[in-house]
Amino acid sequence: MLQQLTVLPPRQRVIAVLWWLHDWSQQDIAEHLKIRCSTVGTQIKRAENTMRRVFGVRGETLNIFDLDSVDEGEAL
């Protein structure tokens, strides 16, 4: 998954890493990056859509963007 993150624009990549891999809240990300919380949410949605296109059907099957719903090893 880390390699696939390189397809994201830099700001989306930073937000995605903090959200998906470091489990930061949207509020914490917004405060850290000095942006609105709604912007964080929008960037996460855009990143999810891009990553779904990268992973294709496999990403949707694994629901890779909801790590609580799959085994950790399977998602990564």
C-alpha cells in the first residue's frame, strides 16, 4: 500500500498517511496542517477514490479503507 500512496498528490498523501497509517483524527490532522477539518475530510475522500482506482476490485473487496473490517495483514 505504501507504494500506491505515491500516486496521491503531496497534501493528500500526508493526510492519508496520518489518517490511515497513524490513526490521527481529522481534527488532529487539521490542527497540525493548519487547515479546516472539512478540508481534511474532503482530501480523505479524494484519496480513497484514487486508491480504489489503483487497487481496483481488490481494494473494494478488501474494503482496504476501513481497516477495522479486515485482518491487519490482509489490508496491508
